[in-house]
Amino acid sequence: MRHFGHLAPDIRKTLFHQEPVEFTAGSPARLLAVALGATLYSPATRPRLADDVVKQAGCGVVSMVLCLEDSIGDADVEAGEENLVRQFALLDAAAAEGADLPLLFVRVRTPDQIPDLARRMGPAVRRLSGFVLPKFTEERGTAFLTALAAAEAECGQRLYAMPVLESPQLLHLETRGETLRGVARIVGAHRDRVLALRLGVTDFCSAYGLRRAPDMTAYDVQIVASVIADVVNVLGRADGTGFTVTGPVWEYFRLHERMFKPQLRQSPFLGRAEELRTALIEHDMDGLLREIELDRANGLQGKTCIHPSHVAPVHALSVVSHEEFSDAADILRPERGDGGVLRSAYTNKMNEVKPHRAWAERTLLRAEVFGVAREGIGFVELLAASLPHT
């Protein structure tokens, strides 16, 4: 699989200075964590789930979570499990016939579901990349990760964990510090098994009876923004101890009444795709685009998505610009190993080698996965190419 692989080769050539690389479920974890991109969630109870997965893969989705937790009712769990087992058998058959599949994860409720589901899937478990672990703390995480190790040993393949940080203990100020330290201890002890950490911002808001409007981002809700900052502070460091932390879900995908002006400037769209700007605003996508930019500015990569229309914006804004690539490559030149300051090739900024090295390394990893745009190509062109209706 590869990002933007659903686009025709000639279109990719017009968009990319360096095209995204191909990867598989067996690629290095460091690359896969970034490659997750827009992770699309789907209830495990959907009757045509296998067809949905294949369809979304053909539209550019490279990671999906099939959910047995909050997206389905308590009374539907058993039926959801049975459906999941059936649908994985169908996915295994489809893949054997040449269908492309995304990275697939199952979000469970309890630790015992992990080995049970892996066992019930039989040979089709080879299409599973891992499990999403809800309301993760050090205490709950021990049982989940022990169950995951047992399932992995029994089925004989690598199964990754993606813990979701969403517990009230993480949100409440008096318990946040110790909760974060506990999470750091347990994920650090299982570093080879933890692919990425996910943020459950909806649960954060729920603890205080809050819900952000479609013209506000998670960063406008200060109590949520403070948790994101602390999670990245403890668990997202660039010193080798950190993990990939993914962006929070965007809840909206239909038109709502607005209180504030649209957040998309007209100038990037003028003469190119003004109708695209109108469509994005009409579907509340301008708020999503702003939140994606703020995610990256605050140390997050990728995003949890609950609607297919969110995938293309996340991926378009994940492509490394030609300017970013130029700066990162200059900073990481071998002859710059002893530090120093240099003017960027675009002659508009200072590149300081030592302080900007970690940023440059992350940027080149993102460039490998999502590609580098040609000079003069921006997210408008990338997004327009990814949306068949534009």
C-alpha cells in the first residue's frame, strides 16, 4: 500500500517531487506509526463491513479501526464479535484474490476479547495488524498488553497495540501527573509492541459536559488543549523516549449553522479551485483543516476519523511541502554535523542545525510516507486531486 496510490501515475507525477513509498503491514514500526495517517473508524456491526473496507482502501484509506467499544451498544457486543469474525474471513478471501486492504485494527472493550478474537479469526488473523486499547492507564494497560502478548504468541504474528488516552484520571489535574508517568512506564516497557498513542478527546469533553462546535478546534477548548500539551510533553518527546501521538477525532461532516466567519482564506484557492473552498466551508471542513494544522504544530501526527470525507484533507495536509523538504535536507547534510546556522534555500528563514535536527528528521520520515509536493503545489491541488467530485 502507499499513500495517494489510488491516484493515476500521471497525476502523481504532476503533484509530487518525491512520491510516497510503498509499505506493508510488516514494514518497520517507526514508518508504520507515521503511515497510519487518517485512521478511519467503523462500527464492527456493519453487515457489509468487508465490502466497506475494500471500498475505502480503493479511495485512499490506509488504516482502519473496526470498533467493538463506544461506537456500538452494550447489547450488540456479541453480535459485533460474530460479525467481525465473519467479515475477516471475507477480507482474507478478498485479499487472496488481489484486493488491497488497509492496516486493520480492532478496538476492544476488555483484555479477554483480544486472544478470543484472534483465535476465532483463524487463518484470517493474518489480515489483522493489532488492537486499540480503550481508556488506557498503567493499571488497565497491564492486562491489555499481557493479553496481546498471549494472542501474538498463539497466532504467530506481530500484533501492535494502540492505547487510547481518554481516562478521567488523565484529565483531572490532581491525578494527571501520576497517570501520565504510569502510562509512560508501561508503554516504555512494551515499546516494541506499542505502535502509536491515540487521544480520546470526546471522552475528555464528556467529563465536563462539553462539546466543541464545528467552528472551534480542540485547541480552543482550554481544558482539552492543556491535556494534549501534557501528553505530548511526557509521551511525545523527540529524544528517543517518545511515541507517535495521533490527533483527536473531528466529529462533524454535515452543514451546521455558523456563528463565526469561515477560517479558510480565499487567496490559496483563487484561480484554482474556488468551488472547492465553497464545498469545504459548506461541510464544516475549514475547522477540520485548521485543527489538522494545529495538531502538527502541537506535536501530533495523523488523525482519528469517523467519516470518509475527512481522510483526503488529513492526507493532503500531511504531504511535505517542497520548502519543508529543502530545509530538512539542508539541515541534515553530513557536513552540517557540527552545527551552525544557515539561510534557507528559499531565503526566507534561518535554519539552525542543532535545534532543528529533530524536526528535520521527523519531516523526512513524513516525506518518505506521504511524499514531497512539487514546487508550487500546495494542499489545494493535492486535495482537489484526491476528491473525485472536484
